[in-house]
Amino acid sequence: EHSNPKLENGCCIIVFFSTIVSNKAVMNFARYLNIDKVALSLVSVSAVCILGEAVTRTNLSDAQNPKDCRYPPLSNVITEAHVRELEEKSVVIIHDILSAPILQGARENVKGLSKVMNASNHQNDSDIRQDQILSIRENDTLPHGDDLIHCIKLLRGIPFILERFEYATSRSRVVPRQCQLARYLPDGSAYVRHVDRCNFALSEMGLLGWLRSSDYRHRTVTAILYLNAPQWKSGGELRLFDKDDETHKDVIPNGGKLIIFDSAKVEHQVLASQKDRYALTCWFNGDMLE
């Protein structure tokens, strides 16, 4: 093909003037958007992204209502008297809810997860707690056994029982799909005194911290099932503090023991143990009525 010199010259002239116009436009735009305005814009965008992450940070996005978590075997474990005691004392302890074979199987199941817990080595603020934790669900890809799944279903079925017997301290409960498996190693690992519900005000936490703690701010009931030896004598007690703050009660974490308490009221801590100590916990969220 042959080129057209006139056409090429015309194109060059057009490109030249376009470049001049473009450069002037860029310079005018740059003068308008000085460095301060650019920096402010970047800060604003970053702030929106951070706040967006804080608002959407939750473990309850796929939570279920109590009716969907009903587990018939639990009807033989928790009675109306237990629910009334929970209302009155803010805590109830139920012994030996697992048969010997199921407890033994569940203990073997959690020990089988030790390698996963070692690999994750997930520790929260080490000044507050030193346990290793693992989030587990009935249908995740971890190697659960039937006995451990039974334990998860027992915990997740508790809100249905609370509603059945009209537990009066909280309402509108939702049930997370995951439970937390915690292991305290025999190296002095413990958990300092605390409550499970975040009761700090917005002014104390700041907007970002307050938004990020949404799940913690709506906890109403805590349920813990211990998966240790049935005749446990190796420390690791759960210390419960009374309302008057003058006395406390130490709960031995015997395998098969279930403890349910008010997440907003009961201050507690975990003492150091001399052997690996396992606890399966589920927190139920809702609205407090008191």
C-alpha cells in the first residue's frame, strides 16, 4: 500500500495540537487538584474502606434462628428448672451430659485436631488469653467425628430450649453456625477476668472499635461444654465471680460438664492447668431485656 504524504502531515498536526490541549488540560486539572486535595481524597477513600470493613466484620452473616437448630437429644439434658435457675442466678451448671463412650469419642476427635491448632496457633491478645482456638462447624472440611458433631449440635440447640421455656433475660436470639474449640496448654496458659459481652460505650471504644465489636456487643448467653477427662484433677478451673465481687466459685472442667451463663453479667476467668484442657464454646446473640 502507498502512503499519502498530505494525510500523514495532517495527522501529525492534529496530534501535535491535541497534545498541547491535553497538556494544558492536565496542568489546569493539576492546579485545581493540588496535593492537599489529593491527599484529603485518598484519606477519605481509605476511611470509607476501613469503616466498611468494620461494619461488615461479623461471624453471624449466616446465623440461624433457634427453631432451625432444635436438637431433640437436648430435651433430656436441660429442664425448665435449669432455665429458671439461669434467670435467677445468671448461671447454671449441668453435670455429665455426655455418655462415657460419646465423651471418649469427642476427646479423641479434638485431639485429632491438635495438629490443625498447632499450625494455626491462633492466639488473641497474649496479655489477656494464651489459649489456642479453632472455629469449627458441623459441615466444614476439618476431620470431625460424629461425637464432636453431636457436641456442637447440643450447644447450638440451647437457644431453642431457652425459648421453649420462655427464658426472660434476653430475646431475639440468633445462633452462629460455628463453635469455638479452645485448648489451654500446660504452660501457664490462662484467661484473665472478663465478661463475654462488650459493655463499653461508643465514647470509650471509638467508632472503629465499636463497629468492629458488633458481635461481642450483642452476646446474651454463653454455653461451654468441657471435653476433658471425667475425673479431671489438673487445674484449669473456671472462676466465676459473684455480683458482690467479694466471693467467687471455681468450676472444675470435668469432661461432659455443661455451664450456661449470662454473657453480660458473669465475670469469669480461666486458671492455669497442668494438662491440655479442652473447652467447646458457643455464644448466642440477641437483645437483653434487663
